[in-house]
Amino acid sequence: MEQILSFIGNNITYIYLIGLMIFVGIELISHVPSVLHTPLMSGANAIHGVVLIGAIIVLGKADASDYFSLVVGFVGVFVGTLNVIGGFVVTDRMLEMFKKKPKGGNK
Amino acid sequence: MQHLLEICYLIGSFGFIIGLKLMGQPDSARKGNLIAAFGMAVAVFATLFLSKTGGFQVIGNIGYILAAIALGTVVGALMAKRVQMTAMPEMVSIFNGMGGLAAALISIIEWRDIEHKIKESDVAEMVAVLGLPEGFSIVPLAHYLPIIAGLIIGAISFVGSIIAWGKLNGKIGDFRFAGQQFINAIVLIAIIAAAYMNYHHVNTLEAGTNIWFYVTMGLAIIYGLLFVFPIGGADMPVVISLLNSFTGVAAACGGFLYDNNVMLMGGVLVGSAGTILTVVMCKAMNRSLTNVLIGMAGSNSSSGGAAVSGNVREVQATDVAVMMKYASKVIIVPGYGLAVAQAQHVCHELENLLADEGVDVKYAIHPVAGRMPGHMNVLLAESNVEYDKLIEMEHINSEFPTTDVVLVVGANDVVNPAAKTDPTSPIYGMPILDVDQAKQIVVLKRSMKSGYAGIENALFFDPKCGMLFGDAKDSLQKLVNEVKAL
């Protein structure tokens, strides 16, 4: 119990941050027309590619003689980049099609 | 330098929030995507070049990193550029899996580091002599949790996404057995137990090799398989959306681990947005999330639905062309068949021809037509169909009684009246397009094969309904030619 309380106390800023972000996420998505669900999913998909930064950190601190970490880290950065670049490009391709005829608007 | 890095992360996080916000409106959606991408670029480059503490470059191996990024950029851009519009959902699923894989790999390396450090240090001997001090952990929970959670969630998301990809392109079928839900629950409990055993093992410095980390990983992979296997292909969009939010949470774990705000913000944002998007998609299909996850609909043909019999009336393109040309109002109902046949352009051509004849042509868009919500909108927008001609289900349903001809192009379950009339049908309760209220219905279909839900469609036996068999693109081309020739 004490461990949990001190855990919360030590990380209170994070807990605020996480809580607020959850509300932001819900608010952002709740009133979106269904036609945009697919691009939105794809866009969110690209954003979680931010995990790439973790892969960069992990590969960046790997010892030059630690081949396991180098190889796995390299793969991590590679697939993370795939997620980011692929995600944003696919989303852009989807949304490009919505753009051509700007008249009409959202219905 | 550290401050500059934090400011860049702030820009990145705001980019994600603003980008996602703008993506929620059709007019600004593309700009939103670009802003999110810009935020990502700022955050990534800041990590690469500004991560310094006390004058030390924290990020080493910069050559390898840049090489991996370059390779990923080229491959990712090529994959995303080359993919057909119809295969878009599969592509999203693959990219999602890649994110999950990255999260799992990070955890694997981090865990190996911890084990190495323990082995190299003399912590074990010290504890053997002195005993473990009260309240002291070798691997604190706050450090352990994000590593193990990143591993578990990342692995589930990776494996699940690959299965979802296979299901969407038809390489993997549905697979279920009795008591599957029970077994899934057991596997889930086993994952948590193994994760705890691992924590216990490392913190009590037990002798012997610690296999529990890899047991946890193996179980997570198994869970990923079991989780997606029973779910019908038609429900894959919901699953991908859910796995999408999983990957978000996995990324957030990384943010916790490295005290990295942009990872934390981006991850949590996607985690919550993805979850709520999943719920919204389920609502659009009038299904609950549990119902989807248990794999109810889209299961198998024998699961329900009264048998339908009667005569099917086959019609010729010529007759349909005449019917449409002299109609005053035509509604086109596109479905997955339009997408696979790549018939969106010729469909638009037909629409234009009819419009030139003074026919009022509209498209009726069911929220789950195709393989993803919005699939049809994307597809038709590609062939320059005007945005305001695509009418959503709630608005078009009242127009069917005044419609002369409904042209159903490769759609099936979304126009199946069984959803309203037959409580035993697996799709019962799903809102449908009320095409049976129109004066005439023409269905373009390759054969009498049932749709994704695997059930018969009474609509095809309706006396008002005519079937024009063939590939959607060929049939539409024939109609275009006939209308022109008239």
C-alpha cells in the first residue's frame, strides 16, 4: 500500500498529464463524421510511431561491441520509421482525395 | 541544450494534438496530418541532435541510426505510395504492427541491459552477505512496469496486426474452437503471472537463469494470435482500431521509461483516441465491443438466419440502361465489390452521363460499407465524385421511397433486410440502407455468393429486384456504353 502511495506521489505530474491527455483524446474524436474514421485511425496510427524515439534512444546508447542490442535496436529504429513515414504518407494519400473538390463541406 | 530538447518535445506534442483536432474535419484534415507529421519530425530530429547531458552526446551509433531511418523512410514511403486504395486498411494494419514491434524490441533490449548490469555488479554478493535492505528493490516497480507492459502490449499489437492484415487480404481465415474465450482469459492471467514471476525472480536474486521474461513474451504472442483469430474479417477495422490504441499505450510505456514527454503524450493521446474511435465504430455498426471481440457476426453461414428461397430475376445491361436513363432519381449504393473491381472511375462516368440526362444521381454511403468506415468515401473521392453527392445513411434513408432506381454495386450485407426482419440473423439490429423501398432495384454482383457475414439476402429475391451478374467494373462499363448508345 505504502509503495503504491509513494509511487503515485513520485509521479503525480505524469498522472495529471496522462489523465488530461485521455480527456483530450476523447474530446478530439467524439464528434467526428464517420467518413473520417479511416483517415483518423491512420493518422493516429502514424502518431504512435513516436515510439521511434524510444528505439533511437535504445540504439543510441547501445555499446559498440554489443551486437545483439545493435541489431535489435537497428530493427527497432527501422520498423519505427516504417510506422511513422508509412502512416503519414498513407493518411496524406487518403486525405488528398477529400481535398480535390472543396465545395460541399461536411455531410 | 536540454531545454531546447524539451521545447522541441513541446512543439511535437502540440503538433500531435492540433493535428488530430484538424483531422476531425474534412476541410482541414490534410493540413492536420501535415502538422502532426511536422511535430513528429521536430521531435525525432531533436532527439537525434539535441540529446546532450553535461556535454556528452547521449545518442551514439548515429551512423546506424541514420541508416535505419533512411532505410525505413524509403521502404515506408514506397509501400505507402504503391499500395492500391482498396488495400489501404491492410497497409494501416501493417504499419500499426511495426509500431508494436518497435515497442516490444525496446523492452527486450532494456531488459537484457538490466540483467547484464546485475550480473556484472556485485549486488548479488552484497545481498548474500547483508541481506536485502527493507524497502529496497533491485529493479524498482516504476522501472519494471513500463518495460514489461511495453513488451506485452507491443507483442500483442504486433502479432494481432499481422493476423488482421492476413485476414483482410484473405490469406488467413477465421479460426475458433469451443471455450476460446475461457482459454483467452487463462492466457491473459498467465501473462500477468509470468510477468510477476519475472519481477520476483530478479528482485530476490534467485539462482539460475531467469526464463520468465521470455515466457511472458511467448504468452503475449500467443494471446495476440488467439485474440484476433476468431474475429470475422468484416470486423477487422474495429480490431485494427483497437490494436492501434494498444500500440499507443505501448509507446506511452516507453515515454514513462525514458522520462520522455513527447512519447508519453503521443502514446496516451493515441491510446485514448483509438479506444474512443473503436467504440464509435462499433456504434456505427450497432454492435457492442464485446460482441465484436467474441467474434459473433461474420462467423459462419450456418450460425443463423432463415433460409431464403424464391426466384432470382436476372436482367440485361440494356434494360437497366433504359431504366436509369428515363428515371428522375437514381441512388447508387457502393460496397466492397466496387472497391475490389476498382470500378470507382467508371462509376463516376456513369453518374456524369446520367446527370447530363437530367437524372438526379446520389450515392448512399453505409457507415461500414467496404472494409473500413469511410472506405467508400475515400474511393469515390479518388475518382472526383463530388463530396456533397455522398450521402450518409441517416440522411438518405428517407429518400428511397421517392427513388426510381437503386443501383447496388457490390454491396450485400448493408442492404440485407434480414437486419430488420429476422431476429435470428447474425446481422439483426445493424442499421441498413432501406433500398427495398425504392421502385426498382438493380444489384450488380459477381454471383449469388453471400456477403461477408455469410448469409442469404432476401433482397435479391424481391420481385422489384433485378440481378446483373458480372464484375462490377465490366457491368458498369456495359451500362455506360448502353446509356451512351441510347
